[in-house]
Amino acid sequence: MLVTALLFLTTLFVAYANGANDNFKGVATLFGSDTATYRSAIALATITTFAGSLCSIYFAEALVNAFSGKGLVPAAVAASPDFLLSVAAGAGATVFLATLSGLPISTTHALTGALAGTGLMAVGSHLNLAHLGAGFFAPLLLGPALAVLMTIPLYQALRAFSSRLGIERESCVCVGAQQFIPVRQLQYNAALQQYTMPDLAPAGVDITVGTQQDCVEKYGGRLCGVSVQSLVDAVHYLSAGAVSFARGLNDTPKIVGLLLVVDALHLELGMLAIATAMAVGGLLNARKVAITMSRKIARMDDGQALAANAVTALLVIFASRFGLPVSTTHVSVGAIGGIGLANGSADKGVIAGILASWLLTLPVAAASGALVYTALVFFPLS
């Protein structure tokens, strides 16, 4: 009874850590392109992720079974609360440590590492390595590569399409924190040797020249009688919501798989508990990872951010439908990195640090899970 209660609480901790590290990733492009504030972005992420988590009850049963350990270790071991408690503890500790460091790692990656390390300690050579490679590692490696390869041509195609429609991008002057003023609205006063902004005030205002990175690029013109910028913003919000929904759909069943041995808990109640813990984790502990995802990997304008979100949502929803354990983190970082490569703003140092954290996730989670399992063997709770 004690080990079952600890398993439930530890699984909720995994969900909390997942929310803290992952919830903001779906809306990172909104914040990174200055389309939304942090508070409005995290609110959208929380609502849509929660909705995806609830829908996973009906659409993602394959992922529940995949992350319960079935097929990876013998059925008797997969049904052991000690085994699943060790997996949960190893994965949760790894994700939470990365969150405190502001590193966007994958809960899927951490769960996979914990399953492998705990399984190796529990059954040794009976660990199904073929299933581990084909069912877990291949999708994890393929996700970010596909994201990069799909994002760059999609963005280029959208850019060409917008040019054919006559949609123009405008350079800008940033006044204060948010206000955007197209350069063509400025009037130069030779007598005063300064620019004036007639739409803002009759008096001239001084202009401080910054770098290209300080400029927020927006879209000009109208399409079908509607401001192009308004259309782009609306679709951008929809795409961010779709990514967050897909993340909830993909991640919730992976964590719920740890609770299948708790007979007294219905699957629907387990999903609800996990969804709630994910939401709380995102609201309380997401800011450090949010800054890394939104501001440090690459700079994006609205169209570029929209392309990255579209690719992320498509890949994650597709994977969820067919039970493929891709990582939303890997796909999202791959898409944002792809935009950075396309527009030349990718911070290679930050990307290298994230890749290093991904490489460390598996061994750290594996060692943590194995350590907890060893402790439970020597000091059983039941």
C-alpha cells in the first residue's frame, strides 16, 4: 500500500516537472516574436495543454501502454510498483533538475532513460534492446531532424507566397517596450536635424539607432480587407494553441503509463490528476525554460514563428495518433533552430548547450532510476 501511494505521488511529481519544463514550449514563439506577453502566453499554454491532456484519454492509448514498460521488460517486472516507482523517480528528478537550470530537455527522453536503466538493473540481459531502439530511440532521434528539414522549406514557401500576394515587411523604430512605427511614417526635419512622428505628437522626437536585432519586423498591407498583421497574429495564436494541445495529447499518456498498476485508480482519473499537476508545474516554474526557448535559440518574426509552430504541431499530433514517442521538446527546438538557420540568427552556443543536455538526459535518468531500484531491493517498502 505504501509503495503504491509513493508511486502515485512520484508520478504526480513527474507531471509537475513535465509542466514546468514543457508547458511553455508550445507558445515560445508567441513570446519570442513579441506577439504575446509572458502571462498571456503561459495562460494560453495552460488551457490548451490541459485540453490536450483530457483528449488523450480517448486518442492516445498506445502511448499509455508503451511507457508502462510492457514489451521492454517481462510482464511481471512491468507490473511491479517498485519498478515503476524507480522509473518515475529517475525521470522526475532529471527533468526537474534541468528545469531549475533553464534547460529545455525532453520528459520522453528522461522516461526512456529511466526505463532503460531501471530495466537493466531489474532484468539484466533480458532487457529488450531491440524494442528499446526501434520503439523509443528511433522516433526521438528522428523528431528534431524532421523538424529542421520541414521548417526551412515551409518558411521559404510561405515567404514566396506572401511576396506573390504583395504582402510587404516593414522596418521599424521601437518606442518604449512595444510600440511599432513603420519607417515610412517618419518625416525628417532638416532644420531641427531630427525625425518627427506626426501620428504620435507634433513635436520632434530623438531617435536612437540600434542594431538590426533590436528591430521588430511586422507585415504591412491588407488582404481581403483585413490587416495582414492581424491575420498573421490570429493564425499564430491558433498554431501555438495547436502545439500546446499536441503536447498535452502526447505527454500525458506517457506519464499515466506509470500508474497502470494502481488498480484502485481509473485511467480517466489518472489522466485528470496528471493534467492538473502539469498545469500547476507550468504556472509556477516555467519562466527559466521559457526565456531559453523564446529568446536565446533564435530571433523570429511572426511569419517565421508561425512556420515553426505549424511544423511542431503537425509532427507531434501525427506521432500521438500512431503511438510514436517523439519529444515535443526535440521537435520544437528543431523547428525554432531551423528558423534560426534560415534567417541567420541561430545562437550556436545556446544550441550546443541544449544538445549537450539532451545527451546527458539518458544516462542521468538511467543512473537515477537504477539507483532508486537498487535502494528498493535492499530496503523494500512492502
